[in-house]
Amino acid sequence: MEFKTDALVIKATDYKENDKLLNLFTPSRGKLTAGIRGVRKPKAKLAFAAQPFCFAEYVLAEKGGRYTVTAAYLYDGFFALRTDIVRYYAACAVLEICDALLVEEGESRALFIAAAEALKGLSLTDGDAAELLVGFCVAALHEAGYMLDLDGCGVCGGEVKGNVYFDFDAGYFTCTACASGVRASGATYETLRKCAGLAYDEEKTAGGLKRALRLIRTYLAEKTEEEYPCFGEFIRLYE
């Protein structure tokens, strides 16, 4: 049986002499593993479809629960990402987050759109790479059921100010009076609100991007038991 699906390549692994195995992110079926034949040969027609970041319509043949790519029609390869190492690692972080959060055979349309928009922003605009990545992470965590609560103190509901804390178990910030979790910063909280599209105080965001990135990476690692090396490398490179 053959079917068509839009997909993003989130990982490509060499297989046998000339083939590859692809981890595909599809909006209606979640994560699929599919073989693609002959793409390591010189001048292979489907070589483009076996590259990370490839966004295309894939034609997949299914047999015995296994998938094989028989054709692909490119939408965007996000090739500009390969010319800027900082934005490249931000994009790699998007893919590794998708790989960790996705389940097989599960619909993930909202996360798919968020990932495609993040890659588009990183590749085709001059938007701040860290803001784009943080915005994607907030959306991805929400879709995966690990939502960050950015609507005031997670305990009393009051304003988050003074000494700020973050509870990694609950996924919320708390105020000085409630003090649940570990010390964080007001800049982290305001930056996360900014990247989530919520009201924020611009004067309080100074220095918040790197702190927000570190907090999100730690939160992801605790929730998924993954290490996110590309995310870590982006944090190291970002200034």
C-alpha cells in the first residue's frame, strides 16, 4: 500500500551500502522510520529527500509494518541553515526536540507546524535565533503535555517578582513568598513570556535569553531523560 504525507526529516542514518534510514516527522502519523534506497550513490535523484531538514511530500510504500520512500517532492530544504553555524545548531536543536517528544503513529499537527515555522524563521529571516528556538520550545512543551505555566505564580497566582523560583516538577514559576523550586531570575520569566507571545516587561528581559535556554534544556532533559547535545552546543555558541 502506498500513501502520501508531508514530512520533515529529523534524522538520517546510513544503511547498507547505498541506502539510508530516515526518521520522518509527519503531521498525521507522528514519527515514522522509513528506508530510502540508493541515495548515497552519485547523482541519486532522491538524495535531497534523505537530508536532515528536508521538508517535502513523501510517497511511502508500506509492507509488513515497514515503510520505504518511493518518491518525494521538495517544499523546502532550508539550505541557508548550512551557512551559519549558530542558526544551524538552533535548527538541529529543533529536530532533536521533535525526535524526543514525538511518538510513533500519533497525530502531531500543531507540533509539526511549530517545527516548520521555526526552521523557516531560522533559515529565511534575520530573527534572533535564540528567541525563535525558545518560542518553539514553549510551543513544543505545550503540545507534548509539559506546558510551562507562565501566568503568574504557580502556587498563589500572584505576580512573579522579587526572588523568583522555578519548580521543575510542576513546570511553573513561583514568587518570593511561595518560593517553591530552585532559584531562577525575573529576566528568565519575562523572556519566556516574550517568546511565548504574552505581555512582558522589556526592561526586565536583559540577559534572559541564555538563562531561558538553559532552563528549558534542563526541563526537557528531566522530563524526557534525553541529553540534547545540539541544544547544548547552540547555547555555547550563542552570544
